Amino acid sequence: MSEHYLEKFEKITTLLFDVDGVLTDGSVVLVGGGEQARTMYVRDGYALQLAVKQGFHIGIISGGRSEEVRKRMNGLGVQNVHLGVENKLDCYETFKHEHNLTDEQILYVGDDLPDFQVLQACGVSCAPADADHEIKEIVDYVSPIDGGRGCVRDIIEKVLRVQKKWFDRNHENHEFKKFFW
């Protein structure tokens, strides 16, 4: 893997993510009543809401159906949450068309075989460190961080740094805290 992906980051306007294995560590806790609980890393959440505030289109494409995921994402400012998706490539193509985007503008993060086709179609493909080996073989960038442990923050931070939209040490902005905490 070369660092050519950094040049591709300059064109990114849209960040799309799988959930389980990317925003979560892929674990599911079974609780009473048939509910399933997941955990998400708070620093990933901070990076997501920062990207929203910086004007990026952010979206979720997941085969999972957890309405708690939708609530969490909506609370971070992510409005494009697609759950229960059986064909991720179809969802990706529809999203791209509805938002008048090109593949080169879209970064997608996935970790397993259902993400394969979208990772091949998008402009920049990324995966967490613990992604399936067949996924890691085809992506532009493999984060050194596992899913649900900060890989989303790592990827968003890289995109925002390349575009000079990451944290400015000389400008304190407390507005972000309303989403983060």
C-alpha cells in the first residue's frame, strides 16, 4: 500500500461507513427481550460530528437494523443513515445519484465481504486493522487501528488534515462540545 491515497483525500466531500466492525468492534451483546447492544468509541463520534460541521456529507450503510445506531448517528449530526441494507452497492449508487456525487468524491470504510463491491466502486476505500484479509487486500488505506477502537477517527482526521480542516490550535471553538459530550 503506497501513500497515493493521501492525494485522493483532497477530492473527498463524502464519508460513508459500515457500522459493525467499523464503528463498533463487531461484538454484539445479547440482552433481555431479544435486544442487541453495541458499543461505539466516543472519539470516533467526535470526528464524525466535526466532519459534519466542516461540511462533509456523512452516511451510514449497514445491514444491521439497530434504531439505536440511527439515534446515535442523528445525535452526531449524521442524517443519512441507511439500515437493513441488503445490497450495499445499490444503496451506494442511489446515495451517489441523489447527492449528485462522483465516485472520486466518496470515501467508504468497510471491514467484511458485504462491503467488497462498494470498496471497489468508491474513490477512496479504507478498512480497520482487524478487517477481513480479503478486504485489506483491495483497499487504498488500512488504518492501524481496529474497528470500534478509533479507526473512524484515524481516517476522518487524515482526510481533514489533508484538506486543512482539522483542529486549529490557534482558534478555540467550544461549539463542537454540544455534540461530543
